[in-house]
Amino acid sequence: MGPTEEKALNRFVEQMQKAMGQNLVAVILYGSAARETYEPGRSDLNVLVVTGQITAGDLNAARAAAGRTARRTMIKPVFFTRAFLRSSTDTFPVEWSEMKHHNRILFGENVLAPLALSREHMRLQLEREVKQALISFQQGLFYDSDQAALLRISFRTVRTLLRGIEETTGTPVAQPSVVKTHEDFIRSKRNLRGRALENLIGSHLDFLQKLVQLIDTGSVS
């Protein structure tokens, strides 16, 4: 992240403070910008906004104060009340775990630090989402005409899941060499076609199927 993004975040926080007042509990940066994998012009600036309460009036005030800044600078806020955050640890344990490990407090309290996360809840979420990724990819191979776009979307999803599995187990999943090819493909702007695209799709489908098998056999429990 550079000075342009830092300036945008500072402005956003100031605007949220003005709009929310004492109701604002915390503003926390997470995602690629907190993991130092941010790509200017391509990555969003993901921000968690925590409040005491959230009403339609609160969101209207926040939009009026900070909506323009957010749209112009790719700041993507999500809004949680403190109570809803605490009650969601069993619903989004993978996301909370990643946020706990990779965040930057822009304003207020570190509301992530006290969160108690269950490894079993994390495993169940990962199992559900890995299987959903496989189902969606297989369906896309049947329906979608832009197979290269489908592959990019699917691998971004899997990349996030792999980080979740590593957070849960403390050990990276053994990844085939094709993963680096996927990463290169995601970062590139070239359109892969023909046999090269078919080979990459085949290897990705095979990797998804093996990942499901790993979770089903308890290797990532």
C-alpha cells in the first residue's frame, strides 16, 4: 500500500467518526492490504466497521459521509455490531481467524483479539466451502462460456480456503506444482486458450477433488 491508499483510509475513518460519533467502536483493515499482498488498482481495501448498533439511519449517515470516498478508492466496508460479531464466531470462524492474524487497527478497539474460535467450527465451514467450490466449478464448466474467467474466480476462492486450512491445522496443504501456474495465470492479463486452458482446468478440477477427499478423510481435521 502506498500514500494514496493511506490517505484514503485516513479520510474514510475521519468521515466514519463524523457520521457515527460515539456509536463507532472500531475500524479495522483486513484482507490483502493487511497481509501485504495488496495490488494497487486491482485489490479492494477491505474494512471492518464495528458499531454499538446499526440502524437504517446510521447506514444512510455513513453513506452520505463516506460513500463517495469508498467508491472512488475501492474501500469495501462491512458493518457489524459488537453483539453480532461475538455471536458470529461459529458462523464465520475461518474469516475471523484470518482477520485475527492479519489486521491493522485504524480506529478504536481491537475487537478481534478476544474472539474465541473453535477448530471444529472452522473445519466444518472449510468442508462446506471446499465442497461448494467443487460443485460451482463443475457447474461452471457446463454452463459458462468464458472458461478462463471461471478458472480465475474458482482459484481465488480456493486460495482463500487454503489459507483457512493452514490457519486451522497449522500446516500448509501439500500443493501440486500447478498451484504456481494458477497464481501466474491469475496475475497475468493474457487469455489462455485451447489445449493450455484445457490442461489447466483439468488440473484445477483434479486438485479440488483431492482437496475434498482430504477433508472427508479427516486429514485436515
